[in-house]
Amino acid sequence: MKTNTSLKIGLVAVIAFASFAFTSIVNKEVKITESTINWKGYKVAGEHSGTINLKEGVLSFEGDKLVGGNIVIDMASIKVTDMEGEYADNLAGHLKADDFFGTKKFPTATLKFTKLSGHGAHYHVTADLTMKGITSPVSFEMKVEANSATAKFKIDRTKYGIKYGSASFFDDLKDKAISDEFDIDVAIKF
């Protein structure tokens, strides 16, 4: 009887070890210089677009299945690409100011994956986005193929305390109103 119990314990230990060995999580670093984030913001009288750089990031895989991720965005790198010269510089400066992203006090934003569903190349991701020290969830579809991942989604800036020009908070803005949501288009290489 004692031998049978020892054999069972040994067998359970081997199975547990084998399961762990075959389900280990591999973290793949994001290639910052090969990855891009494009943004587009809207106002009554038009729109503006630009880029923001990634600072660092990692995507986690169990086998070939995406199981997690953590991305750090360099908010101080925000650029305007639909204008040139002084106009682009002025708008970028305003976006970096305290009434928008406040990049002196909050130089980075983070996106931490909290829930993933799907398989193959298509995933539904829920993540905690932290900007200006405020964390709020966002959800988006992500496509993962080979060593790249892409996603497009909207962010409601007012959830992060960015209320400048928002018709949701200020009356009589007329053609000066700025949409609460802006678009993000991400292409990550890892």
C-alpha cells in the first residue's frame, strides 16, 4: 500500500512538471523602432493626425497563443503630421500641455492587457489604459500574424480627465468643439 501511494505521488509530480514545461509563457519584446502608433483627432471644423512613439513593450505567448501584453507609450513624442512648420509645432505643443496630455508630469501612458479571448490570428483584448495617472479600461480587436500585431480602436479622452474643447462639458463651443474620442492605429513588430 505504501509503495502504491509513493507511486501515485510520483506520477502526479511528473504530470505537473510536464504540464508546466509545455505551457510556459514566452515574453516577446516589442521592436520599438519598427513599431508605429498613429492617431487621429476630430473637431467640428476638421481633423488632425499624427504619431506617438512606443517607449517599450512586451507581448506574452503560451505556444502561439497571445495571453498578455504590456505597452509603454512615450507621450512626450507626440507629433502632428497633417500640418507643417509652426502650425504643427503649435498643435503638438498644445497636445503636450496640461489641458491635454500633460507630458511634463505624465511623460508616458501604459496599456496593460487584462483579458484576451480568441485564437489563431484574431483576439478580442480588454486592457487597462493609464493616461495622466488615471486608469480606465479599453477594448479592441487585435490581429497577430508571424512577428507582428495590429489594432485599431477609439479612446475617450474625457475618461482620463482631458476635457479641453469637449461639448460634453462646455456649452457654446460651436465650431470650436473637439470630439471626445480619438482614433489609434497600432502596428507592432516583435
